[in-house]
Amino acid sequence: MTQVRLHYWAGARAAAGVEEDLFTASTIADALAQAGGSRTDQRFAKILSGCSLLLDGRALHPADLDQPLAEDVAVEVLPPFAGG
């Protein structure tokens, strides 16, 4: 098992109530499931499911989330946003 640090930005941070979480998990999907289930407010899980995820500056795709992790990782969690 590895450590997965989820670093929340903007609305995801506000919904989480913390800047980051640390989970022991074998995949990023497992860490996200733990994060979504760790809050009493179920709106956080919904917000989390709509976020973009970055690992080392690279966007993660659904297939990436179930890949076994060989080392600790930090994932940036960015909610949908608009701007110009």
C-alpha cells in the first residue's frame, strides 16, 4: 500500500473543509473513494466526482485511476471552473 495525498483547490477545498487529505491506498481510485466516504456531507463526494485530477502536472483519465501504485503520490484535485 502507498500513501496518496489529495490536495484540494478552490471549491473542492471549501467542500472538503481541509486543504489536503492523506490516505493509504493501492490505487488513486481507492483514495478517492475513501475521501468521498470520509465526510458526513455527501455533497463532497458529488463535487469530487466532477473534479479534474493531476499527477505530476499530467491529467489523469479514468483508466489511470485503477492502476496499482508503486510509490507514494500527490494528486491535485481541481473542481470545474470557468474563466478567461
